[in-house]
Amino acid sequence: MTQIRKPAVAGLFYPAGAAELRVAVREMLDSANAEPGTAPKALIVPHAGYRYSGPVAASAYARLAPFRSDYRRVVLLGPCHRVPLRGIARSGASAFETPLGAVPLDLEAERSLDPSVA
């Protein structure tokens, strides 16, 4: 069954409208200072509101642009802000809705994660 996770902070941390979000992301990526180099194997990127961390996040993601066709899967991991937990918590969703459309999750890869990892 398809369960789509609704955006939790659209309009607060980033624009809620698709057109406005596209412009904001494009401006940050165009202004990003991405040093040339080899394809990153991992990135640690801030995830606060765009006004606080957008340019730093854009610089990290801009490093991926030259290698876009080299990646088959992107794994996003984030902290649990509300309750302490040990291991990995999963969303239970099959896709995340964004102002730019739904982003499907690789459920097979997600199920392969070891939930006891701490």
C-alpha cells in the first residue's frame, strides 16, 4: 500500500510553493562555492531552515552535480529531534511528498538496514 509522508515544514523551513522553491534552490545552487574534486562518497549537510543553512547545504549538493550520472542511490539519514532512540527509525512511508512532487523511497534498500545500529 502506498503511504505518502506529507511535508512537515513546507512554508516554514523552505517555500511551500513549487515555483518559489525552484527559484530559491536554483539561486542557492548558482551561488554555491563547490570546489572541484573527486566524486564524494558521503556528505554531511545541515538541514535547518533555508535562511539559516541553505547556502551551506547548496555548496555540498553542488559538489555532486558533475557526478550526477555516477550515483544510483542516495541515502539520507537524519537525527530524531523529538525523542531519544537507539538504532534506526524508519518513516513507514513509500514516498515523501514535496512541493516539487513525490520522491519515492527504495523500500527494499530501506528494509536491508540493520535497525539495531546505534
